[in-house]
Amino acid sequence: MEKVTGFARKRIPVPEARAICFLEFSWVDLLVDPMETKIEDVQEAISKLIRNRTIIFPFIFGRELYDKAYAEIDSDERTLDLAETLEFLDGTPQGVFQLHEFVTGPFGLLSSKQLRFYQPRREAYLMHCSDTNCHNIHKVYFSTATEAPINKHRMEALRVLQRDSEIPSAWASFINEVFKDTVLQAQDNVSETLIPLLGDCLTDAEMKALTAWLLDNTQGSLREVCTPLGMRGNASDIVADMNRAQLMQLCLTMSDREIVQGIDTLVHEQVISIPPTEVRVPMINGYSSFGTFHMSAELGSRGVRILSEKMNLAPLRLRDLIEKMYRLKDVADREELEWQLRNAPGDTLEGRLENYLREQQPHAVVESLVLARKSNAVAACELLALREGAVESGDFIPLVLWKLGFTSPSSGDPHTDFWRHHEDMERMARLGPGGPMSPSVEEFRSTAVNYFVALENVLDDAISFVIWALTHDHVTDPRPFIYEPDRRRAESYRWLQDAVTRKGDNELTYGEKNSLYALCRGFQCIGSELREIATEREHHERATTDFPDWVSQQSLQRFPFSHKVPFLDLTDDSRESIIGNLQEISRMLVSQKVYDARNNWLHGGRKDLDFANVRSALLAVKGAVQLLEDCGFVRITFATTGRSSDGLGRSVTTIKNPRGVSVEMHAPSPFAWLGLPSSYEEVHVMTAACFAAPNHFLRFRSERNSPYTDMWGDYPRRKPRSQRARHALEEVAGGLRDQGPTGETGLAELP
């Protein structure tokens, strides 16, 4: 009260004086008595101000503000004044943030079971610039009411405090020490990581499903939060009309373990639908990382996991898991682990464990040590916060490895079924006809049905992928070098149909359903059209205004894609090789009349089963598909198998596909700014498409349609290049040039 009186003498109104004490909290002494302060009353007062929007926070998650910024904010305006800020945020949800236990949002200020520190901010990542090769999302800055009475008086109050002492007391450092024991920033499962995950990685429907699950599976904890807000009854009815901000605020009142188990359970039950190859990361707020290890969360088909952006924690976590399961200070557990590691080298148990973990594959470690006894598996479920029933599931080992942070085994062989059917066909062709082990006509035709379906799928997907990869302008695509088969297939076959129509080939028709004959001829048609395009190079040149800005500003990073058709920017040898291989694939398939063989094998009589014809057709198909794979014309996945570096900062990453083909990627690379998929991802490498010698190949990623990809389907959104800033720079540059090369500014000539 003494400080309030002192502030009042300086004509600071008592309400503002009290608020200033609360905001400053301490100087030489505490300005607020924590024992006498009624936290519930303060919380309710602030909560009321948030609910009636006297206090406004931006809701920075999901697409609402991002799409609003695209529609309403000029790309050159990155800072909004107070009036513009209020107008822009009008009608948008209250922002969701959390400090300690308090969660802001549309319901005011709620208390959480979990301490988190994701503080409110006056900026948000909301805009992509017009430079299609810039993949950063830029901030928009909001303004607050600097003329508010409390802000006017706060400087005067600070002068009053400084008269007591120029240097504040140790209260601030003491409070920091108290919070240090609460925050635990050095943990490897930092709580804050879940906030951007919830905000950007789940659709509205999935957020509703998660909130409903938490209402029914947290022993009434979330219902205790909802009841004072007037929400009772069936969980699905409670969440039915809620928006993303409301759902997110309610979820964050629960513990990390409850939230993660809810998401994992819904993913396992496919309520949250995630394809096996999909890994969801926060799209807009992905810049956030937390704690000493710089942790962030991601969501895949096996649930949530938290990873470090700075180092690979997976091997360390695996060792920690083993040590906690076996409790090395317990004699019985120690003896059990010594028995398990009896063949590992080392003089001590700790040494043998370290050597064992270094030498064995993670899958083998989990299989031999975690599954060695039931108590270990149960302990692993508890330590890793696995969903209920995980220990009995068939994917327990992959689930454990996923949670620890290991890379999942590559599932990048799309032709597994085809080659299995092909081996069956070859075996039958070798055995028949007439021998004691010869297949019956019925057996042969049953296998042939599946074989030709698989073959059609291989050829169909290869044609679609090759056309897109070699003719699509990846540079200007909002999501460069990412192949979406559900969307791109139709575009590719329209391109192919236009090509054969221009050449007057009435025999071929391409579209939703393609005959085997059309598929066999398709590669030849692609090659012919690419050769035609190459004769008209000048018609496909990229406008200089569409080059990335960095191209003219430096010479260390190179931009090879000077045409809108990437095929034209490949090396001469590569272009010729691609055309030749495409034509050879069609020649092999057409010359053996594989399309006729299908009809004869499936629909002819017994006498039509000419096994010599079968063998020659199978040989042709095998050669054609192998050539497709060798050229990278199909979506076989390459995954990292090794990395090495030297003392000069140079490194080599080796990636390999299921056929044993390996590619080396060297760093630093002069092509690092092109937006090509990283070597840390599973990628498709088109080894026939070299754009720079010796081994800089086009590479891509695949992405299946899912609720997540639909949610972010047209992201990023870019406005046309603004001329205002460019004209301003040109004027400045012109003025500098007028001064001559030794002008007083000393600035180099602007590009």
C-alpha cells in the first residue's frame, strides 16, 4: 500500500497504481504480497477482460489469421498500427497461450494441470512473400494501446522506484531460481512442443474428436473445467459447435500424458487418419523449438513424438530406457542384464551395455532387451507414455522406436506386389506345360489376373510421375518437388492426351482408365513430346522477373532452372538418355505384344496357353520395369544409409533404394537453395535426370491425400510480386549510382 500511496502523490490514479505494482511485482522489496493476494480473484478479473475482449490476443494457429492476412494485408505492410490491428483481429478468436498454469483463450483464463510456458506475443507468422523460391513465412507485427492510461503512468512510477534504488534487488533472480525448478528446460519431452502441434497439425474435426476423447477419458478432469462454463452432457454434443481456439484451450487444461495418449489412441483407431508415409509438423508455427535441446513435436501414423532439432537423441534415449527398465542399482535386475549381455565385449556391465548399443541395430536391441520379460515391456509403455494396449499390439517394436526418435524403416518399395506376382508367373512358366508339377489353367489364370493388375498400376503410376517430374514447373509450385498422385495423375494424362491428339494418333486414348496397350505406348509418346519441346526451347524460357531474388545477388548458390519445363535444364546427355530409355521401354513392351498376351492368357482356351510366348513376354516386362526403376521413373524411395565428414566441413550423405542403388549427396552444395527435398527425408531420385554433373539429380517426395493435406492444400499463398518496394530500391540505387563509385554512403551498387 505504501508504493500505491507514493505513486498517487505523483498523480497516478489508484487503479493504475495498483496495476503497476502487479506488473512490476518487485523492486527493492516485493510490491505485491503473495500471501494476501487472492489468485482466484485476479484470475477471474483478467478472465473477464479476455472474454469481453478488453484484452485481445491474436489466435496464431491454424489458417484463420493466415488466410485473413492474405486477403486483407498488403504484402509490403508488415507492421499494423493500433487501428489496423484492432480491425484485423476483429471477429477472430481470442489467442491461445499459456504461462505457468494459466491458459488464455475464448473462455478467458483457465487453469491447466500441466505447467507450460508459451507466452503471448504481438506478432505472428502470417505471410509468404512473392518470391516463389523463398520458403520462409514472414511475421506481421501488431500494435498495442501505447496511449492507455497505465502505459502513460508506468514511466513515472519507474522513476519513483528508482529514487529508492537505481539497482533493483535480488528478488528477480530469486524468482528466476524458483521458476527454474519448475520449468525444467533441459528435459527431452518439453511440454510446450504440444501447443503448436495441436494448433497446426490437427483438423477441426480431429480437434473435436480429441476434446471429446479427453472429456470421456480423463476421470472427469476436463468435465470439471467445462461445468463452470455451462457445458454438460454428451461429449460429442459439447464440442459440436466449438471453434479451433475453444477446443485448443480446453485441451491444454489437461496434462501432456493425457493429450498424447488421446491423440495416439485416435490415430491407432484411425479416427485421426494418417497415411503410413505422412509426418505432420506445425505448418505455420514450425519455427518454434523449446528447451535446452531445442525440441519440437511431430505426428505420424504411430502417434506423437518429440524430437531435438539440434542433435539425435534416439540412441541416448534407448540407453536411458534400458537403464531405467533394468534399474542397475538393483542386484537382481543387474544380474538379469548381465546375463542378457553375456556375449557383449567389455570389462564391466556398463561397458558391455555401451558396446552392445553401439554395435546392434535399434530394432534388435528392443527385441532382445525390452521384450526379454513382460515387466520390461510394461515399463517401456509407462516410460514412453504409450497408448493403452500398445504392449499387446503387433507393432510394439516399431512404436517404441518411433517414440524414441529413430527413423522408421523405409516403406519405399511400391513394386513389392508386382515382383511377387512376377516371380509366381515365372515359376509357372518354367514348370509348364505337361509336367507333373505344371500349373493348371485355372491356377495360371488366377495368378495372371493379379499380375496384370499390378503391372498396369506400375506403368500407370510411372507415366503420371515421369510427365509431372519432367514438365511441371516445380520452382513456382507452392509446394515444390512434392508429388501428390491423387491430384497430379489427372493433369499428367491430360498432358499426354493433348500430345497424342496434336500428332493425330487416334489409336490412343488417355484418361481415368487406360488400356494396357495405351500404357505400353505411353512412354514412347512422352519421349516424342519431350523431343518436340526441346526444339522449342525459347518458348519455355523463364521470365527474368520470375527468377528468385537471390540469383542476382550472389554467385555461390546456383539456379539451373532457367526454363519452366525442367527437362530442358537437364544436361545434354541426360536429355538424350531419357528420351532413348522411354522409347526403349515402349519398344520392349510393344514388340512382345504384352497387351495381347494378357487377352490370350486370361480369355483364350487351353490351347492358347503358349508357354514360350509367356516366357518371352515376362522377360520383356521384367526388362521394362527394371529399366523404369534404374532410371528413377518410378517412385521407389531412397533413404539415408550413411554419413561421413572431414575436418574441412565437407560431408557426404549416402542414400540407397530397396534395389541397392545408392547415390551420394555432397555438402556444402551450390544447389542448396532450390527447395529440393532434404537428404534427411525419404526421397525419390530420378537418376536419369541430372541437371548438373556429376550427380546432381532431380529428387522428389510423395504425399498422399489426407485430412492434413486437405487442410493445407493451397498453402503457401503468395500475392503477385509487389512493384512498390522494387521501384523504391531502384530509385535508391539510381541515386547511389549518380554519386559515383566513391559516394559518401559507401554502399555497393544494389542488384
